[in-house]
Amino acid sequence: MAVHGMHREASIEMNASPETIYDLISDLPRMGEWSPENIGGEWLGGGSGKVGDRFLGHNRTPERAWSVRLWCINPSDALDGR
């Protein structure tokens, strides 16, 4: 992981379809297994990972802990950089 002040960056190449990857990363309680800082999250308002659903993600580094509210977009759009 590269650290630039408050910006952290990590990447991994996966030989899988966008849908397969999305199924993994939308399993919020398991995110900590793959993320160097995410420790999980929960869907808001009964969401389950469909486009438009919102979730609260929880993160922790040695310096601090924080949560962010996010929403789901089309997985192909996200993984294609759109």
C-alpha cells in the first residue's frame, strides 16, 4: 500500500468478471479480509447491494478510525472507470 499523507492507495489485479468481483466486495462484513483498512460495514435502509443502495463502511488505520456513507453504482461502470 502506498501512503501519501492522508491518501492511501492499494491495488490488486484479479482475473475475474466484474460481476464476480462485485459479489465479493459487496459482502460488507467480509471486506476486512481483502482491505488493508476497511473493517466492515452495513447496508442502510434494507439495502443488499443493488444499484442505488446505500451503505456505511468502517475503516481503521494506526492513526485514526472513520466511517463513510456510500452508494452502489453499476459494477461494470465502476470497474471500467466510468
